Amino acid sequence: MATKRTYKNDGLVKPLEAFSAKAVYGSTFCKRPIAVQILVDDNVLREIGGEVQCSYSRQCLGTLISMVKGMDVDSAWEFSGEDLKGNLEYVDPQSDCDTYVVAAFRLALRNFEKGV
């Protein structure tokens, strides 16, 4: 059995009990969902959470959380996949889950702005 990789920001990835918006984006690579929740207060990302089912997506979401928590919503829209990839401990050359995590995050931002 293969050993599951762990990364320094893995502990940041957990579902939020209260949130302002959420989104789920399905990975076309492994067909597993990537769920992101955001808690916005006074236009600032106070908390980010979610659920993922693989270690690479967990690393990507944990790193995203460590980078965008505390940003205002307008600045968070500028966060890109390249920003994320440049800060990952490991980049999987076969998977695009880093891109999917950013997509789920942007969908959550959109849902917040639309009030959904």
C-alpha cells in the first residue's frame, strides 16, 4: 500500500461550521469533488475551509487557505493558479487539481457576490 503524502498546511483543510458561501468543483482528472467554503466579514476573507479526497488536492487547498485568508474579496479575485503553484511543496505534473482548487475558490467568491 502506498504511503499517503502529508504537507505543512494539511491541518488548515477542514469544513467550516458557518460560512458565507461555498462551491464544489469536480476534478476532471480523478472525478473527486473539491469543496471550498468562505466566511466573509466586512468584505474580508476571515475563514476558508472545505473538503477534498486526495493528498494533492489537500495540499493545494491548504496552501490556498494559508495565502488568501485575511485578503479582501476584491484582491482575492486576483489570486491565480500560478500564485498557488509557486508556493506548493510538491507540484504533481500529471494532475491539474491545483487549477481545480483555484476554480472552486473562485466559484465560492462568485457565489458570495451573487448571494447564493
